[in-house]
Amino acid sequence: MTEHIDRELLQKYVETRVDEQEQLKIDEHLSECESCFESYLNIIDDWTIDFSVSDSFTDETMELLQKVQPSVSEKNQFSTSKDHRNKTLRNYFLAAGLTIILMFTGVFQMIFNLSDQIDKESKPFSEQLMEIDLFAQFDQREGEQENE
């Protein structure tokens, strides 16, 4: 194609309403001709897809979902705030019961005792740093580097 592509043909090209051979010719021409490529980009910017949703789209979709997955839709219908409140209370009572059991069996006390033993056996990090003679180690490394 040595001539420029007319706008109508570019419009068909954008809408994929041209045959494969014509599409290849247009592809090649668009890669070489800046003017046609710019026209092509303008058509794309102006192009809109004719698509609209009917007013009953949501209702039809929900009916279809109920047919495909009836258990999910029934579960959502019967789920109420009372059910949610009952589940929440059940979880709180379970957590409180487990806490009381752990307190009376001494599990928490054993954890605290173990924590205290670890604290008593180990020195604070700042004291461990003070015991290390950093300057002596630094001088030793400098001496090793000079020997190399």
C-alpha cells in the first residue's frame, strides 16, 4: 500500500471487520506510514464498544446463581445478625474457658518462671558489650592486615 488508508477502512480494521490478507497489508502500512498510524490512533481514541446492560441484568444473574449454587444463596438468606452474635459469644466463652483452664493448671506460671530463669542466667546485652575489648580486637585485625 503506497497510498494512505482511508478512514472508513481503518474503522473496519479497528472493528476487525477486514479479511486476514487485508489486515496484514494494513499492519505493514501502519508500521511504515506515520500519518496513517496517527489516524489509526485517533480512531481508537474515538472508538467505543456498543455495550449496554439491561435493567434486569442483576436479577437475572442472581436467579442464575441460585440455580447453579443453591446452597450459597440459601446460606446468605438465613444468615442474620443474631446468628453472628451467637457465634461471637460462643468464641468469647471458648477463649475465656481455655484461659481459666490454663491458669488453674499452672501453665501460665510455668511460662513466667521459665522466663525469669532465662533473665537471671543471661547478662544484659549492654554488659556483654562492655566485657568485650573492642579496641584490642581492632588492633589485632590491623596487625593481621599489615602482615599480609
